[in-house]
Amino acid sequence: MGSPDVRIPTATLRGVEAVPVTVEVSVSGGIPGLSIVGMPDTSVLEARSRVRCALKACGYKIPRLHVTVNLAPAEIRKTGTAFDLPIAVAVLAVTGQIPLDSLSKLLFVGELALDGSVCPPRGAVAYAALAEREGFSLVCSEQTRLPLALSTGAYGISEISRLKAGVGELPLLGTRLGANDLDVGDGATGLDFSDVVDQDIPKRAMVIAAAGRHGMLMVGPPGSGKTMLARRMPTILPPLSDAERSEAMLIHSVAGQSIATLERGERPFRAPHHSISMGGLVGGGRPVMPGEVSLAHGGVLFLDELPEFATNVLQSLRQPLEDHEVRIVRVDGVYVFPCDFQLIAAANPCPCGHLGDEKHECTCSPARIAAYQGRIGGPLMDRIDVVVDVHRPASTDVIRGSQGVGSAEMLDQVMAAREFASWREAREEAHYGTSTQGIARLGFEPDASTFFIDSAERLALGGRGIARVGRVARTIADMDGHELVSRDDVGEALQYRSRRQL
């Protein structure tokens, strides 16, 4: 018969992490069948049919006994199809159809097709990280795509018939980036700011936003180039660091998204439609999944036609913008998703889109304009640092195919500003320590400080508004290599405040 009880390590996804789970199997007399306990959801319960068909297709014997499968610990809800492979391995081991050697040192995850082939489930990066942390070797589908750092020591399996010779005969997974994954994706690859002509002021605003990681809103008529500018934002951002890349790949893997572009170091660019729900934007659902703000972690979240988004959806961005994480509370606990993204938004000035356009007459009433602009909401606007007008480009420049400042030159400006800021912050940390915080630490010239105080009083800026104008002014000074913020830096930063405030 084989061993009366078998324990196979596996895991379940909870948020962006994989939680260890043990598949315990026991056989007994009675009506033949397969029972799964341990708080499984519907997708886990359906594994009974998949496992039975897969075993039969690969030539294994279906035990004419009652097989009980327990997913321990039983207090955690189990979701997903990754339990198919460990359940099948446990059933084969308990009935003596495969060797038991080294099974306790392997972490099995995978979905089974009816013909016995093993398919990769979502969250492979999370499972690989758990296996490395717990000292296991991961066994998953040979089609699984893993980053190089996590693929060492992982085994790939094409179908469960390969288990007849023992797990020691399985091939190492290695790096599995295929030719299709190395093609140019849907991100910013191939895009360049030189394609956008006659938009020098918005381009400078984008350099400032990229250098200081500021949120940005572009306001202009249709066809002025707002979307073109936004889609080229990742081309002036530095490549992902190792830590940022690992976090981004983890989130995308849990969400079932491709990690090929992240593996190349490209920052994510997410542009959800304005009909998106709150759960789709910040995360949620059953099972709880990361939203667009988390998928944009380390990259850019572009919201086109900002006033067209539902009001409750827009206001749900307020906390993620401040805390850089989303906390979703459910009955079974709290799910935390990181979301350190850069917000880029675009909006028309009015419903018809031609308010302030010299070549077109606006047909909207003042009440409609006020209602349209008010849909964004004051609290969210207060969290956007840079607001810039985007005017319609000159027809001659567009037709003649003129070229503006390119991404390479703008990237050099961003990198120089960030390097100067890092040097300045390190020097201030060594000189002042942590005693000086907030606006005082930004370093203003005397006349710039006086001008800033007078402007804040005149414009009735709140505490958050003062802090954000100060940060933008500090970024402008870093771009010019100034150790102290000048009056001109403050003046330019004030020009990027919301037009309704000015």
C-alpha cells in the first residue's frame, strides 16, 4: 500500500506573499473518493477532478480507497490552482506509486491539465521567494518564468508522468526567458520625447516631476499631446534598482502579469481606463488581488481624462499617494500591497475641451465648467505637486516633422538632479543630523524665504500645499545645482500649483 501518511510542502498566496502550507494525505477504507479539507475555496475543491483525470491519463492507478487530503494549517483560507501538483504527488506517494526520497525538501506548486501536464500558476515569484527563504527547492512547471536570482535550484516538470523515476531525475529550471519575452513590449520601449514638438514648458515640467518624483497633472485641449508626453515619462526615469525590481516582479507575478519587461529593468507603466472600479485601482476582490496602483509600483500610473473617473475611485488614491501602500481589511485579516508610484494625470479644461483654446470657441456654461473641474476634488488636487497647461502645438511644426528635446538629454538632467540631491542630503545628514526636519531643511535663501512666506499668505496655502511647493522648489534648485533655493526657484514652483488656487 505504501506509507499511511504523507506530508508534502506547498504554499498559498496571501496578498503579495506566499504562506507555507502542508498537504497531508491519509487513506482509509470505505467508499472510494477524494476529500479535501482545510478551508479550501472552490478552485481548490475542483482539484479533485483535475487530479483524478491527470493520474489516469499518465498511467497511474486510481486508489480504490477513501483518500483524505488536509491542507494545514486549516485556519488559513486556501485559494488558487497551485495545489493540484502537491495533492497529486501526495496521493501517488501515499499509494507507493512514486519514491518518497527527498519529497519533504521540495516545495511543489502547479496546476494540472486533464492530460497530466503541469501548468504554471500565478504567483511563481512569490513561491520561489518562499522556497528560498524556507530552505526548500521549488518544483513547478517547466514553463514557469522566474528571475535569475530565484531560478537557481528550482526544478521544472512538464507532466506528472516524469515523477515515476523520482524527483531526482527532474531537470533544473534555470532561466526560462524565451525569445518572445525579449521582444519589445507594450511599455515605453521605442518611444522618445523628440517625437513631441512645440511643448518645451510641459517637457521641463516632466523633468522636474521625474527628478523629484512629484505627481503631475497636464491640462489642455484634445490633441495637444498630453498622452504622448505621459507615455514617454518612463524613458526619462532611471532603470529599476535590484530592490525595486524584486518588489515589482513579485507584485506582477501575484497578479498573473508578465515580468519580462521588469527583468530588463524597465519601469512599469499602467494606464487604466476611466471606467475602472475602486477595487481594480487600489486592489480587492476575492481572492484579494493587487490593483493598478500596486502594479505601477516603482513606475508610472497614468490616469487619462482624470475628471471622467468616478469620484469615489479618485478619492481612494489619497492614502496610497501619502503612505505608498494599500491596506485592505477583510474578515480574515489585513492585506498590505506596496504602491510607491509616480502619478501622471491628464484632463481637458472643460467638457468640450476647448476652454482657453484660441483656435476654438468653448461651448460650455460656467456652471458645467465648475462642475467638471470640481469632480477631481480639492483633497486630491492638493496632493498633485505639478500642474501644467499643455497648449495645442503649431501646425507647421507637426506637419514638417520637427523634433524637440529628446529623452536622452532629459534623462541626463534627471540623473544630474538626483545625484546632486543625494550629495546634498548626505552632506546635510552629516552636518545637521536628524534634528532639522521639514521645510526648514530644504535650505532657502533669505529673500526666497521671505517671498515664499508672502506668497503662501497671499494664496492661502495649507500646510500640505506649502510643503509640496517647497519640495518642487528644492527640486528645481537641484536641477540647477544650487545648494540653496532661490527666489526664482520658488516663483517657478508656484507657477505649477493648481490654477484654481492661483
